[in-house]
Amino acid sequence: MDETAVTTPVATARASLATAGAHLLPAAATRSLLAADEAAWARFAAHWEELSPDRYAAEQGTCRLRRYGQFALTPATGQLSHLPHLPFVQPDRTNPLYDGVDRHFEPLTDAFTADPVLRAVLALLGRLAGALDPTVTTWNAKVHPFRVVAAADGAGNPTPEGKHQDGVTLVSSLLVHRSNATGGRSTVYAPDGRELLSVTLDEPAALLVSDDRSTLHGVSPIRPLDPARTAHRDVLVTTLIPQIRSARSRAAGPPAGR
Ligand SMILES: [Fe+2]
């Protein structure tokens, strides 16, 4: 079925991604699409208690916890394969802090990899990414569960690199949980610096997606609401790039870029 022919949250998101370059799927819509009830969401969010320190962010003065893994995702068949663990390499010329630097992060836990909510998130992102490049049959999905922490008297910076691109096709941020945090405003920008979409993801399951080929993004620092306690912001950042294109599109040559 042509998903753009009917008005559903997925069709709206696909159309918005393709035309505006960014879209916010509200929490209620995402929860429904993920079929994640309270118990499933609580189990999913609990994986963020199992993250490991990011020593690269610590060098920039940011306390960030994370893990990392990658998958091959074929939306047409629903096939999802967990790929071997490798260092994370930022694509060239997209992030000046880490250009050409291999970063070694702890792998995803087996429980996280097997979580049906993660699998549903990836399936949803595959459907959305198809609006940006219909020639792709299999996507490479890089999965980054993050926790940014702000000390009681300080700030935590989710994007120490500032406004940037990830060098991918689709970039997404799924809010998992916030605790005692103010700030953390997510903004997607046009190449000329114009704000295309700016939102504070404050409801668990709110999902921000953008076309990374034509936009930049950044997140403002978080600070504690109650200055006597630490704050944190848990998100799942997932990026998609083409892994395999259809035989027909390969025969026709490379797709037009944007
Ligand atoms: Fe990014």
C-alpha cells in the first residue's frame, strides 16, 4: 500500500520528512505505533540503567553514558540482523570533534538487542526512511542509547559538537526519560541556519526525525530543575544509511542527491 495515500501518523511523518526535512511524532502516536504499553516501556527504559561512561564526551567536559551497536534492517520483509560490533567512525566532514577518529563504545546488551520495543522502533524508522530514499532495500541502522547527566551545580551538553550533521540519511531522537532536567531543546536547522523545527522532547516516546542530508541538528544543554540534585536525559539516537539498494536502482545508476 502507498503509505502516503492515507493520513496516518506514519504517512504524515513521511510526507513531512520528504518536504520539510524534519518531523516530530508525538509521544502518544509513537507509543501506539510501537505497541508499547506501560510495562513494555518501563522495561525498555530500564536499559538506560545499564549504560557505560563515554570517555570521549568526558574529554569535552560532558558526563555522558552510552552503548552502541548496528543492525541491518529490511523494511519490506521485516528482517532485522544485529551486525558485528565495531568501533564507531563518524563520517568525514560531519563532526569536527571526531573527524576520522575511531571511538570505542561498549556494545549493546543482549537484553536490549532482543527488546521488542527496540525492534519496533527500528521497523518504524525503516518505514520513515523509505520516504527519503525509496531505492534502499536494506538500511544500516546505528543505535546509540545515551544518557546525558548534569551535576547538581552544572550543565550537561547533549551535543558538545554544537550544530552538526551525522553524515547519514535519517537521524532520529526518541526521548526515553528525563529526570529533574530543564533545557535539552532539540533544533533542526536548514543549511543557512534557519530553524526548521525546534522542540523540547519532554514526554517519553516523543520522536524527532530529520533528513540529515539537507539539515543540521543540535540540542541545548540540560540543567537540574532542583539544583540540589543531578539531572539526566535519556534518549535513543538512531541513524540510518543505505546498505543495499534495489537491483533496478543499481542498474539505473546512483540516485540524485539532495
Ligand atoms: Fe548528531
